[in-house]
Amino acid sequence: MHNSEPTFFVSLISGACAGTATDVAFFPIDTIKTRLQAKGGFFRNGGYKGIYRGLGSCVIASAPSASLFFVTYDTIKRKLQPHVSSPTHRHMIAASAGEVMACIVRVPAEVIKQRTQASHMGLTSSWSNFKHILMNNQQHGVIRGLYRGWNSTIMREIPFTVIQFPLYEWLKTLSNNSESNPVSMGLRGALCGMVAGGVAAALTTPLDVIKTRIMLSADKVSFGRMISQLIKEEGLSSFWKGVVPRTCWISCGGAIFLGCYELVRDELMRL
């Protein structure tokens, strides 16, 4: 019988495998979602052409950002157990901290990826967009350019993860208590991850639209100003652009992400 709590190494490797598998598998849907949300609409921002643009920056960041998330999530969840009695509260706190850590890597990659997906300034490769950010933000700071949309990303990710992970852990508990035939760790994680990811994705779509627009904006725009701009120019319906591909992508992505994590973690902990 192996220890039920993953070690640092197990969380690191399992998270890296989960993040890379998910991002590569669903990258085309992510591109479609980004182009639907970008100003001007889907076809003006590339349509179905170059559906894998920006994959390079995504792949480079997938493993470290997912590893950072799960190392933080598993560690804090374990440390909080003697101090926080409610499992839901433990999962919310641990997942929120995990997302903040993951965004250290994710946000710069997301800026480059989304600009490449939408052919921002006519640039169609991750490298050209990276060089453009470096060259055009020397006066105000390269870090500021790479972390454009940090606040809006955190404001999207924390509500998302506060919905997803407590729901995911609760669904896992239900499946554990079920008297039906036992389901493997990987399949159980996939099914629970699919439901939890889909619910969280649909409910946080408006925050994702705002984050995408801020990252693609030529000028620095605040969260509040972007909300006002969207309402004034495109109406309230603009906050739900891309809701279908986002929900489908993250629902299926949640199945691979959490299913892969549970599968790899379970195998590593058997060693």
C-alpha cells in the first residue's frame, strides 16, 4: 500500500505530464477561442488558418506552470489539514496559491501565445512576438510587457480554480464512496475533471474575455476600463464570446489534465 499523499517529486513530474498533454492536445480549440474573443472577430484574426500558431510558447510553459501548480497545491493542501477543518476551504486556499505560482510562468507565455494566435501586428510566430515585446517595452520595462494582463489573469484563474478544485475533489469523494465497480485512478480523475472543468470554464468566461482583450491591446488598459469599453462598443453579449469552445476545451482538457495527473501520480507512487 503506497502513501496516499504525493511527494514533491511525484507532484512535479505528474503536473508536468498533465500540463503538456493537455495544452498540446487542445491547442487548436484554444486558438479558435482566442480569435473569437479578439477585437474584430474570428475571421479578421486569422479564421482557421495557422491554427497551431503560438504552440511553441505554449509547450515551453506547459510543464513548468503545471508543475508549479501541483507542487504548491498538494503541499499546501497537506500542510493545512491540521489547521483547517473544512476540506472545501483547504482546496480553495491550496488551489488559489497554486494558480498564483503557475501564473509566474503562464502569463508571459500566454501573452506571446495569444498575440501569435491572433496575428497581433501581423506577427505570426512566437519568436517574432517575443522580440516585438522586448523591443517595444524597453522604456517602460520588458517585465511589464511580458506580464501584461497579470491582474486580469489572476482575477480569472482564482475564481476558476476556486470552483474547479473543490468540485473536483468532491466528485472524487463521491466516486470513492460509490458501491459500484471501482474505477481506475486515471479514469476517475478524467471524469471528475471533465465535469469540474466544464462548470468552472462556463462560469468564468466573462473574465477570460476581459483577460484576452487586455493581453491583445496595443495600449495598457485597466480591468475596469476594458469592461466599460466592451459594454459601450460591443454590448453585454461580448462577455460570452468563445463560451462554447472554451467550455468544450476546458471540459475535455480537464479530463486529460486531471486524468493524466492522477494516472501518472498513481503509477509513480507505486514505485
